[in-house]
Amino acid sequence: MAQITFKQTTNFTGRNGYMKCSGIDILECTDTIMIAPLTSKGNIGRCDITVPYESIPDLIEQLKAIKAP
């Protein structure tokens, strides 16, 4: 498990509605990784994105292609 803390608070929509997000939690599973938001209190939020291992290089490539304003 790895966690990334953001320098600024963002938001996410989860099971309990719209909440503040302080970062993400990355969990390694058998054949996927699971990315979940961290709440402003540092708890793992009740929503996630599952990414198959074979798609991780594509995800990284697309994230690198995004230019910050």
C-alpha cells in the first residue's frame, strides 16, 4: 500500500456524497491496483478505481502527457 498526499485539498464524490480529498491511497491486489481517495481526515474514502496491471503503463503515459497550467 502507498499513499500520496496532495499539497492542496481537492474533492471526490463517493458513497456518502461530495467530500474533501487530501490525497490517494494505492493498494496492490492480485491482478490490479486499486486507487481510492483519502478524506480530509486521512481516512480511505468509499469509492475506488481498479486498474489492471497491464494498463498501468498506459495510465502513466496519459498522466505524463497532461500539462499543468
